[in-house]
Amino acid sequence: MRDLRPAEVAARLAALAALYVPDTVDEGRARLRADRMAPAAFAADVANRLEELRALDELTQYLHAPSRATR
């Protein structure tokens, strides 16, 4: 299981925010057109999104667990 201490989660979110570069509408459309042209990339995209969902699930379970102060 990943390190889900609040400081580590905050650091990871800050790193992700620093990496984020939004697309313009035209860039987004071009990227979507390119994605449609490359079906081999579909499996890799699905795997990446599944990994992201699993990480979010882990975080959600951690945040909704009984008080961590008693552990």
C-alpha cells in the first residue's frame, strides 16, 4: 500500500498540480483525433486510468477508515 500520510498525499497532489498543463480547445480536439487514430494505445490508456482509479480508491478507503489516531 502506498504512503498515505497527509503530508505525503499533499506533496503528491502538489507535484501533480505542478505537472498539469491544460489543453486549449484546439489542442484537446487534436489529441482526441490522434487517439482515435491509434487504437493500440487504447489498452495502455485503460491500464493507466485503472491504476489512477485504484489509487483514488486506496486514498478514499484510507480517508474514510476509523480514526487513525487510535492505531
